[in-house]
Amino acid sequence: MPLQGIRPIALALGLALLLNAVLSFDNLWPTPAIRPDSRISLEFLLVWLALLGIVGLPANAARRATGWLAVLVTTLVVGRYLDVTAPALFGRPISLYWDGRELPDVVGQLAAHLPTWQKLVIGPAVIAALWLLHRGVQALLRVTLVHAAPLARRTFAGRALTVAAGLLVAANLAGAEQTWPYVSRPLVTGWMNQIRIVLQAMDPALIGSTLPASPAFSADLAPLHGGDFYLIFSESYGAATLDDPAFSRPLQQDRARLAGRIASAGAEVVSMRVRSPTFGGASWLAHAALLSGVDTRDPARYQFLLTTDRDNLPRMFNRQGYRTLGVIPGLRTRWPEGRFYAWDRLFDSRTLDYRGPEFGYWRIPDQYTVAKVETDEPGHGGDPAASRPPRFLFFATISSHIPFRPLPPFQPQWNRLLGPEPFDPELVADSLAKQPDWLNLQQPYIESIRYSFAWLADLVDRSRPGGATLLVLGDHQPAASVIGQNAAWDVPVHLISSDPTLIARARRLGFQDGLAPAAPAQGLGMHELTRILIDVLSGPTSDARQHQP
């Protein structure tokens, strides 16, 4: 083909790819910046089809349609930026229902701490940025309409590529996992769900019919004998650490060491596997699934759930006289939907008040978090005459969060963690020198799980005097960039207790001895683990097998 024939094709393809890039970018974690995503996006396909339709319109109508399309695309770009940036920076997604309520207060609080000149500049700067974005989008659409869309309409190759892209996106929307490497996560469907949530939240009866039944949270907790209960979600702790030799072999001695520490503390451990509702991220879906007993694989269902007053594990423990503590150090902003759990006290990034060296974007070492909570909210130490109530402590860890470096050093002297120098300077320097390597994540991941095993072993020792029971499980597998594609969504679950009766009851309900449970023939969903846990924590007279709407 002559060079002059190749140029229009190359220009058309380049414009289509650029338009897709504008609508399919992702977050450059852990910054507010973005990075390109070469996968095709649903939003690009919709805009592309609109452009193909505009080509056939009269000039004036085409000009008006392109103007309105530019407004829509600008809105999609801003929406995508918020959608990919909020989870990376704040540890949770944007919620139209909750954040819409809180936005005036949040803006007021932020503005109160800004100098006067910044208050005067920030508004015009945002308006100018949006105007420039809109003008750039408008120019891109006009050029694409002239040089790419007509060529695609009149050539067989252009029509075939458009149909192929449509089929690929349709298969992705239908849930075909094989399309994930080629199609970016849709924005439009997520925001449509957000709007649906706002509308349905006005009608509690409608939400009740949308969500599946919850379990009956009726356990009397008699098997705990008034001891503390720790529910620890270990970030990115997946079944790959058991099944993939690249991870299981390096961690074999660490797992054996943890098992030995559990035994030497006079406790036993039994384990099982469950299927997480999420993979590689969105930990909040896993947290909600276990705490509520509701399947949260659909993020919209999660949003619906948090607008209700459904019963859950923290509320159940609170009714039995426990003080419920939510410990979420990755939470860096207000969390109004957290009211669903009715915590007696919430520890987040701010309230933990960490002033030591910062390790990565999430800053706070898991070991410090445990030490801080134990100091601020001590247990009763096994003394039945103690005035403090037993604790239900939910902890979502962060030190094993991708990219796993820099990793805090383990501190065997826990009393130093809250002091002015929690770690030896040379250990801090060594840790901070190991910066993230996004092309080599396997070894850092192994090191982060090894760190988790180390402080967990110490916590088992420290919790023994109070007769505490620990449930430790993964929230999800690490990302495919760590363990490869098409991995199972399974995570390990470990129940640690000094009470042989409780351990025996757990065995009868499917738990296996040790820290390396075999994969079951048919896996349980994480929300199904809730019902099992309620049964484990029920005395002989409790009936934990009822269900409620």
C-alpha cells in the first residue's frame, strides 16, 4: 500500500487509541496522578458509536451533537478520575449516596485550614482546569469526527473492528473473566448503580427485596467464656501462599514457626478456605461479606447494604456486652457509611496518631496499630473481676498492601513501638531504601506476609492471659501482577483458641487442623463463613441456624 494510503489509516487508529486512553486511564498508585491503560473501555465504545452516528448528520446538527458529546465526555473523564483515585488515596470508593450528604461538611473542613489566598485561588483554578479539559476533549472529538469516524464507516476493516470491540465489551459486561486483560473496568455501569442506590435508598422496602437474607445473629458467645475476640483481615493474604510453590516454599518455615508459637502458647489452630468476593483489591467488599453474612460480589449490593440497619457481627457482640472496636488504619477520610457497623470506637489513620517513620503511602506499621489499640483500649486480662468489658476487635491490616515496600521492620520490643524511636535508625534506613519495584513484586509480597506472621505470632502470646480467640483470614488474593492471571479467589482462614471445646466444634463445622487447609471440592463464599462462625460461637441452647429478611 502506498505511503499516502497508510497515513489516513494510521491517523484514524491513533485518534481512536487516544480517545480510548482519555476514557480508560487508571491511578498511578499511591499518588493523585494517572497512568495510561491500553485496555478498551465501555465509555470509549459508546462515544465511538455516537461519533459514527454523528457522521451522517447535517453540518449544523453534527456541530451541536459534537458539542453535547464533548460535555458528556468531559463529565466521564472527571468521573473516572474520581473513581480510580479515591480508593487509592482514601482506602474506599466514591459513594454518591454517602459522599453527597457529607460533601458540604468536608469542603467546609478543608477550607477552614487553607490560607485566605488559597481559598480565593482554588475555585477559579478548578474552573479553569475543567474549561481546558473540555476544550481539549472538544478538539479531540472534532478531529476524530473528521479523520477517523468516516473511514471506519466506509471501510470493511473499520466496521469489523467496531463490531469486534463491541462483542469484547459485551462479553466483559456479561462476566467473562477471559476479557479482563483486554477491557478496563466500566465507569458508566458503576455510576448507574450509584444513582440507582440513591433512588432505592429512599425506599427501605425496595432495598429489603433487593438484598438476600441475612443470617440470624443469635450466638450467645458462651464458647468464648467472656474472652476477647480478634477478627483480623490480613491484607492480600491469599491461597497462593499455600498452592503456588513460588510463595509456599519460601513461607514454609515462617508458617511452621507461627504454628509452633501458637502451640507453645497453649492454643490450637484450625483452618479452612473461603472464596473472597473480590480479587486484588476492594477489601471493603470482603469485610462487609463476613461482618454482615451477605454476598457482596456485586459492589452495588455492598452500597445498598450499608444504607440499611441490618444486623451484623459487631452489633451481635455488642448485645452480649462486648466493646466493639473497628481498626482500619488504611482509612484516611471520613466514613459515614461505617455507621452500619455501629462501632463503639473507630481507629482510622488519624485517630491512630502515628508519628514514627512512614513506610509507604499507608504509613502505619500493622504492629504499631496493634500496640496502640492495646494501650488505648486494653482488654480485661482474663480477670473476671475487671471493670472493662471484653472486646470485639476488627482489624484490617495494611502493611502487606501492594506494592509491599517499603516494609516496616519487626520490633520484638513492643513497648518501644509507641515511643519516640520505635525502630533502630539503621533498620529504618534499610527498609526505606527498598522502594517499590512494580516489575518485581513476588519477593516483596513474600516479605510482607513473613512480617505479618511475625507480629501475629507475638500477638498470640500477648493475648493468651485474657483467653482471647483470634480469627485471621485474607481479604483477597494479591493482584494478578503478583501471582499471575486466572488464579482462584480463595483465601485462608485460621481460628486460634485455647479452648478445646470451641476448636472441636469448629472441626465439626469444616475447619481442618493446622495452618495449611486443603482446598475443598466446593468452596464456600466468605458470606457463608459468617453462618459457620455464628454456629461456632453459639452455646448448646443457641439456635444460630435461623434466617431473617
